[in-house]
Amino acid sequence: MAKYIQGTSGILLLSVILGVMYFLMTEKKEPEQQREDTDIIRQEPPLEEVKEAIPVIPEPVVQIPISYEIPVPFTVQAPYGEWNNPIFQDACEEASVVMAGAWVNETKLTKESAKNAIETLAKLQKKKFGHSVDTSIQDTAWLFQEFSAQGSAVVERRVTIERMKAVLTEGNILIVPTDGRVLKNPNFTQPGPPRHMLVVTGYDDTTKEFIVNDPGTRKGERYRYAQSVLFDAILDYPTGKHAPVTSTDKVILVVGD
């Protein structure tokens, strides 16, 4: 009997030991499994990181030519040299419109045709404004539309040098109001006209110059001004008889065919 109890006790003790060992082995594996699961979860990037990883395609950069020029008929504002005549003395706006109109309508300019056109525009201004001295860029757009049967004339404000060049490469020409004194053209009667308008026909980036038809001098055909000089000279002057300038906008009149 004692032997039976002793044998039974041995079996029970062995069972208890095996049970404890199984329990300890199971408890040890569970944390490892949890750590493996945690590592798997951490490897998944958050939604925000996935969104940020999407590549952004940049907008294409428009390249313009190094140089560009549009042939435009030229006239000086005093075709026969009548600089003492008030009509021609203040006719830079009219002459600029005449050149732009000839380009749009593909017509040639002679001294006589230019003189007649300038006189016609001066009369038109005098009828509307009471004089033909200074004409603002907005009123010059009106004058062009009255004069030319074809073409468009749109005023742009707060332009930059790059914008001016881009508009030219689109096949347009520019009528630009300036302070002629800032241009420092040696062919002007010094110090130059305080209100002056001209036509920009192109540019040359190899020399950093604008190419213009300047009606203020008989040497003004395809004349060149440094881009910075012409841009600094742009003056948004009002219609009137040398009226005060209150605007600081850099403005151009875009003329298209």
C-alpha cells in the first residue's frame, strides 16, 4: 500500500512539473508573438506619408527666343521737319498710332501719307478732348480703334520686362508711353520731351536691348534702348496739356493684327 501511494505521489509530482513547464513555455511565446505583430504594424506608413510621397509634376517653362523683331513701317512725327508746328511737335501719339495702323493693315508709309494721317488724328483728338497735346494710353487705344479698320488694342498694366518680351513673341507690337527725358536719346532736343510715346517692335537679349520705332527723331527707325532704360522710362501720363502724373503703373498698349 505504501509503495502504491509512493508511486502515485511520484506520478502526481511529475504531472505538476510538466504542467508548470508547459505554462511557462506558453507565457514566453505570447509576448514574442505580440512583439512580432507590433513590428508588422509599425512598418505600415501613415496615410499622410503616403500622400506626401506622390510626385509633383512642375509646370512647363515657356522659352522665348534670344532675339525677336517684327518689321513695322516707320514715320517721324514731323514728316517734313515741321517741328515748330504744335500739331507735329506733340504728335508722338498720333505717329505711333499711324505706324501701328500701317503694320496691321499692311500698308506702306510715305511722308505725305504719314503727314495726312497725323493731321487727321490730331483733328479727331481736338474734337473729342479739345486739344491734341498729350493722350493717355487708354485714349490712345481708342484713337487706334477709330483710325484702323483692323487689329486690336488692349491696355496692360503692371507689366514687367519679361512680359513685354513675351507679348512681342506672340506676334504683337507695343505702343509705350514714356518720360522722354529718361530715355536720354542724344537725337532729342535736350533734355527731351517729358511726355513721349513710341512703338516697340522687338528685343535683343544678347545686348539686353529693346528695338523700337521712335517717332521723336528721324533716326528713330529700329532704334535701340537698353531694356532697363526703356522700362524705367515708362510713364502712365494722363490725357491733357502736360497734366500731373499720378499713376506709377508700368503700362503698354498691345496691338495685334
